[in-house]
Amino acid sequence: MTCMPQHRSPPGVGIDRFGTHHGTDNPAALAAFGDATEGIAAYRRETMPAIEQAIAADPSMLAAHALKGLLLLLAARAEALQAARVISRDLPAVPGTEDETTLCAALHAGLGRGPLAAAAVLEVRLERRPDLLLLFVKLATMLRFMGGDAAGMRATTTRVMPAWSPALPGYGYVLGCHAFALEEAGEYPAAERAGRLAVEMAPHDAWAVHAVAHVHEMTHRPADGEAWIEARRGGWQVCNNFGYHLSWHLALFHLDQGRADRVLEVYDTEIRPDRSDDTRDYTNAVAMLWRLRQHGVDVGPRWTELAEIARVRRHETTWVFAALHRLLALAACGDTGGARDVAAALTAAAAGHDEQAHVAARVGARLAAALLAAAEPGSTAPLGGLTEHLSLLGGSHAQRDLFVRSLALLAERRGERAALADLLAARRRLKRDDRFLDLLAA
């Protein structure tokens, strides 16, 4: 258990071991909230149970309720958002500490407008308390990642880093956040240095392991990336389902080395072992099978269960990034009617006023039409200008490469040389050429 220097609490205020101020001084509640804080930073399975323990120890603990709501917001599923709205509605109107009030306000903003609005609320507090771990560096990073704001993610971690030092508990996790933000900004040597140091300081920081894996992916060093992930299994395999995503990266490295059989083995045992409909688990699975499909690999009946989930959620546009993956699963199974339903839902969502409506209007609906065109020969959906706004979808450059590859293959099939050149140029701005270029040439 990480320890930190003792803080002197104002009367009636408790401080957990990461320095967050609470309106309760209940020792059990404070200890459990500290566990939840570290659990989020380290992607531990016990994170939500720790939040529930904090609430059970003191039902008036505002931060625990708000944090639970924010995690549900990040789950990006309709039913999770509805549960978060119930929490938000039932939050007591009694003012809490500034830290608690900020968390509650972030939840309200996230539900009203979207993850970037929630991050902005947390970052206002970070300007005064940049030394907060969970509250609010980690949450702000996660929210901006989901909201497609890599520049904002990097700005936040760059701003807080001077306030941190190895003497503060959680420093390694904050450095891991900064490493990933640097990687998404294309600053690969700095990202790799920061990520490696973060893992040295916090061996269970799956996010820092992930940051360095991304550097290997974008700089086309698949053998090094494979070795990096495998050598750190002891740290990341104990985390929650984020471990599936690290296995996804491992499978990417196998695919880039021409090992389709090994990719399928990792898919069955490490990426899709429980057929979860968790949004991140689901997008991992679709993205890997779609890449295999592009390489002409027969994946057997693996698409079937993914398409079944997509049919149930085909009208859901909670997160445009996930909706586009559902479209691909339906297209892969030949369910063009279901895929058209997803595209129609995104077109309808574009008329809204929140952040995801903006994403659907700027890129989601048009990209859905282009992906449908890839599944329906003869379609003339335009390809121009799509890469300019892809980052709005959220996820990482490596994840969104799925869409760039699909558009490039469609441009090649149509003989649209100018569009293909633009797509490859956009890809090369951040990623070195890999086996995908061999696929295009073939």
C-alpha cells in the first residue's frame, strides 16, 4: 500500500492518502476511497468494490458517489449512462469540500454535454491543486482520451508535471499519463523515456506499459513491442479488462510479423475470453477481426457473437467510436440492413447538441457512409476530408488506423489515386509504413 506524508485536516474534513479532501473523516471510508483512487490509476478489478465499500462506510461521502457516476460515464453504454444520471440526480445539494464539489460538477457536466466538459471542470481544480492523483489527473486523461482531445490531454499532463516529484505517492502513474499524452502528440522518444521510467516506478501501471507499446506500434518495431509487453506480463495481467487491450496490442505486433495463427490464438484466449459487451472489450475484438479480414484471413464463426451484440445496440450512439465498430461487425456478417441502421442512427444523432452529436456531424455519419460503401460495391460515398476530423472520434491513433486502412483500401478499389495518396500521407504523419502497404500493393 502506498503511503504519503500526513496532512493536517481542517475541522470536520478528512483527507485520504492521496490528498483528496472529503467532508467525512470516517477512517474506513477514507481508506476505501484511497484504494479506489489507486485502483483507477492501476486499472484494478477491485476499483468499483472499493467505491462501494467507501459508500457503505459513510453513505454521505460525496466523492465516492460522484466517482462511481464518472466511471459509469466512461463505460459509454446507454444503461451505464442512465445509472450515472440516477446518481447525479440523487447527489445531495449540501455543499461539500471543493474537491467533492468539483467531482459532482464534473459528473453533471459530463452527463449534460460530454467527457470533454467533465474534464474541463476537473482541470479548473487542477490549476489550484496540480498535485492531486486521481482528482484529477487520471480522470481528466481518461475523459479527454474518450473525447478525442489528444492536445488537451497533453496540455493537462504538461501543466501538472512540475508540481510532481518521486516523493509524492502516485508519481509513477502521473508520469504514465504524461507518457501516453506525449505519444499521442507524436513525441515518440520523449514518450518512450517517460513510459519506461513510469513502469520502473509503478510496475503495475498498465497505462504506462500501454504508452510504450504505442510507441513501438507507431514507429513500426513489432518485435520490440512484443518483447516489451511479454516481459511485463506480471504487472499488467493482474489488472482489470484493460489487460485485454494490452493483449490486443500484442496481437497487432504478431499480425505485423505475419503470424495470423498466433493472432487468432491471442484473440480467443486473451482478447475475447469472456465475450463481454463492455465497449472497450468489444471494440478491441472488432478491430482485430476486421484487420484479419483485410489480410484475407478466415476467422471462422468469430464474427457471429459480435454481430449479435451489434444488432441489439445498433441504434445506440452514446459513443460514435463504438457505434462505428458495431457497423463493421454487422457488415462483416453480411447484415447490411443492420449496418445501415447504425449509419442512420449516427445521421440522426448529428442533429443533437452535445459533444457526441458534434462528432457524428463532423465525421461519424460520413465515415459510416464510407464504411458501408466498403461493404457495398458500387457505392459512391465520398472519401475526401475524412481523415481531417478522425481524431474527434476518441481512442488512439493506433485504434483509428482501422478506419484509415478501410478508407485506403476503398480508395484503391475505386482507383481514386488522389484520395489514396491523401490517406497514406495522413497516415505517415504519425505512423511509419508497415505490412499494410504490402497489402495495398497486392
